[in-house]
Amino acid sequence: MKFVDRLEEQKRLSSALDGKTPSFVVVYGRRRLGKSTLLKKVLSQADVYYMADQTERSHQIELLAKEIGLRIEGFGQLIYPDWNALFEALNFRTRERFTLCIDEFPYLVKSSPELPAILQKLIDAKSLSYNIILCGSSQQLMQGLVLDATSPLYGRANQILKLSPIPVKYFQEVMDCSAQEAIEEYAVWGGVPRYWEIRQQSDSLKEAIEYNILNAQGLLFDEPYRLLIDDMRDIVQASTLLSFIGNGVNRISEIAARTNKPATSLSGPLDKLITLGYIQREIPFGDSTRNSKKGLYKISDPYMDFYFRFVVPNRSLIELGRTDTVMEEVAGRFNKYVSWHWENLCRKAISGQVLMGKRYGLASRWWGNVSRDEHMEIDVIAGSTDGKSLLIGECKWSEIENTRHLLQQLTEKAKKLPFAANKEIVPVLFLKNNKKSEEHILQPTQVIEML
């Protein structure tokens, strides 16, 4: 698969590594996001790239020394009693600055807890003669190593890069598909390059899902558990929370009741899943993030969402080889499933954008009572930065819609909102497909362009 996006990350890495003095750089993010590919894109043949594994300290030291020996003659032929000896020797032998990149650094720390302090001493001495890049997939451990004030490496990095999933527009570029197809595919694979590579090996989305996800031998059948092992102490609890949330248990009181645990004990694990990018907490437009009691938890990562909606409830059937049965369920619910991710993309597209001459702030959803007997939900709401306008949007992922009727309905609903008084209402429909190009209607192509 061709390398796409990551232009900002490449620029920052190159700037740090080409600076006047040696740099210490940290790169981290969940598995499969292409961290190693990004690093290899930036590193030259004169640099040293080392992939750590989970073996004993002495073996790791020997392996790294041999890797360095490919660049510095004779370096790998010596025996180094500890990490300090290796790094000091490397500093002494370096005549021309290069970059030492250690991938999956947390593996080394597990067998050598003293390693961060050794690197801190080397960095603080201001005598470092080569660049160091530390990379890792355990977000919790990497954050602890560089963002925790008690860590030896805290405040030492010249550049810290946390890789995020790649936007949907690059999926469309890689797969050379329509905007509508890109949205539907992205709702399954998300912005994870490795999943895109796996998808490319199949002729259709249906075939890729059946072969890789709804099959006990599929490459991605147990993927969520491999991800959770990296960062969660209790993967049973984490997967239980994701299962409930993925299947419609969205309020913390409901989750607590289903898990038979007090809500206060769930705040930590839920916050961790938010930090890792697997779930999000939605609050109604206008509510305080800190004080709102109406928060709803949703799985934000597309692959995780697909897995806990369709795989976990049907795991026994999949183990029995009843893929066709599960695929029928997926097909029957697929449009509804995609619609939530379509809504999410629409909100992201509007946030901070200019539409019809107005710039809008952060877009979100709203739900609540507009009278004693009437409850209402709005898919997209965003206020203009000048405070005068309110964009009210409705998202549909279905084939045929009466747009005139929908716009009229949306305008009428907007008039009932408690915060809409004295605001110019700008109704917008976000539609899967519409034959006419109209000012108040946005389709997948336009939404993707805005992301």
C-alpha cells in the first residue's frame, strides 16, 4: 500500500533530527497506525533502526550492539555488561551524528526498569553525540515515560508525536473508490493503515469482512484483545464495557447496573478508554463537559465498534463456521450502523469550517425535552463564531429522501430549541445521495473534502 498522509509528522521529525544539536524524540500511538513505516520513511541508511522484543536484558543489549555494528565497525563484537556501558561506548565511538531509533521501547523497559534513568543522565549531560528516537505502541507506558512528571525522561524530549488514525479522504485515495463507498468502508476499518492493507487483499467489502473478521481464523478476529493487552490492566473489564456500550448501553448508570458495580468505580476505566481513542463521551450541545449529567458513551473507533456490535454477540456462531448467518445480520443492520459514523464525520467536517459565508465552532449533537411531552434530538448543531447563527443539521444514510420536506421539518424543530432565540437558523441536510446540488445539502464528496 502506498504511503499517504503523515506530512506534518514527517516535517516535525525531520526538523528535530536535522537541528543544530542532537535531539531526543518520542513517537507513540496504538498498534497498526504505521509508526514504524513513518520512522523508516524519515530515517536514512546511515541511521540505526532497532525493533525491541520481549527477551532478557543481556540478549537485548547484544542484539542492539550487533545492529549498531552494521554502522560502526567492530561495535557489535564487544560484550557490554549493561545499558549504560553500551550507550556510553556509542557516544564515544560516534564521529558523525546519526539517529538511533528504538522501536517498541516499552519492551526494553520491562526487562530493564533502569533504562529511562540511564538515558536521562546521558541527555542531561549535554554530551549526546547522536539523535535518539523512542517509539512504542503501549500508549499508557509511553505516556508514563515522557508525560508523567515523576518519570526520569519527563520534559527531556525535543519532539513528542502521538499518531492518530488517518482521515477518510486518504482511504478514498488508497482504494480509488467513490466518496460513498469510502464512508461505508471507513465505518468498518477506520483510519488504521494496516487494516487498509488487509482490506486491499479482498475484492469487496463483504468478502473482506467475512474472511478477516467473521472467521475464527481471520487476521482481525481477536484484534481488539491484542490492542487492549497493550494498555489495560483488566482487559476483561475493558472488553465488557465495550460490549455493553457497543450494543446500546450508553449511560453510566445503565453500564453500572449491567456490570453490577458502582458508577464511581467505572469512571477510571471509561476515562482510560477515552484517552486511548476507543470510546467518546457525548454531551448535548451547550452543556458543560464537566458538569453535564446527560453524557452518553459511544464507541468512537470504527473497527472496535463493528467488532463489539457484530462479532462479540455472535462469537459462538462464528466459531461454528456460521459466517453466512452473521453476515445476514450485518447486511440487515449495516445502513443503520454506518449512519452513526456518518453523523460523526459530519460533525467533524463542520467544526471550525466556513459554510455559506459563516465560520462555525465545534459541532456536537443535542437531545432533550422541548416541552413536557416532546423529546427531540438533533444530529448536528454548531454555533457561528460571531454568535449570530446556529447551524442545525440532520444526517441520513438512506437512498431516497424528500429534501424539501426534511428541510422544512428541520427548520420547525429548530424553532423549538431552548437556545435558538434571536439566532439565525441555518438548516443543513447531510445525505448519502441526492441528485440535485443544493446549498443546504451536503453529500459524502463535500463532507470528505471538509475533513
